[in-house]
Amino acid sequence: MKTLILGLFLSTVIVHSSHAQQSPEPPTETITTAATHTPEQQEIIELSQNKWDWMADKKVDSLETLFDDRAMFTHMGGTWGKGQELSTIKSGGIWYKKAVVYAVDVRTFGNTAILLNDIDLVAVVGGNEVTNAFMVTEVYVKENGKWKMTQLTFSHLRRPVKMDNNKK
């Protein structure tokens, strides 16, 4: 009988301690929707979407206006300034063929806005079409009432590409 009670007691302790050692559930982020964005945040989101369209269409004149003269662009292959980015787009060195955006988060700090895009990007690089999952960080600064992009950084994600490759 003592063995049975001791066994039940130890089983209970083991079960409770195993639950105590489990990682807590990750906090769920509140996903903002268009209804919860401020007008200023919505303006940045729309500007970002326009940027993806302009990049896909190689509209260098529109991008020239959007990009600050001191802007920096960080890719998997290096970091460069506005002139190099525009030349690369114009020449087709990188053709941002299609960006599928899955999530957007934008935060403003005075005259600065930081936007994060979780995307799958279909691009043609050096004549080869590639699809990558990226978290893209865009930094905008408002000067004289207009938003200018000052930073664009592509961070490669380890998650698999979500988009259906047949729908490129």
C-alpha cells in the first residue's frame, strides 16, 4: 500500500513538474487592420505598396522622388545608396517582379515611420528568377510635408515561401 501511495505521489509530482517546465504559449500579437491604422499609418502602407508596384514596373522616376538622396538599401548581396539602387532597377540587374505581402506593421515616431512587411518576393536577379521569403524594413522620414524613404532592408526569413509558385 505504501508503495502504491508513493507511486501515485511521484507520478503526480512528475506530471506537475513537466507542465511547469513547458514553455509558455507565445503572446499573440494584435494584428492591425485598416480599421485600426491611423490615417498617417495608412498613408505609409499605401506608399509602401506603391513602391512595390513602381519597382515591379521599373518606374525609376517615381522611385527617384520617393527615395531620399541619402537613402541606403541593404540586400542579400550588399548595401548601397540611392543612385546604385535606381541604376540596378533601371538596368534590370534586379527586377522586383512581384511582392506578395502577408503582414504589415507600421509605427510612427514623430516625423519617422518604420514599416515591416512579411513578404514573398519574386525577383529576377542576374537573369535568374528567384522567390524568397523576406522581412522588409522600410524607414520613412517626413520632410516638408512629404514622406521620403531613407532605408530599405531585406532580411531573409527561414520560413518556407508561402505563395503558390504556379501563381507568379
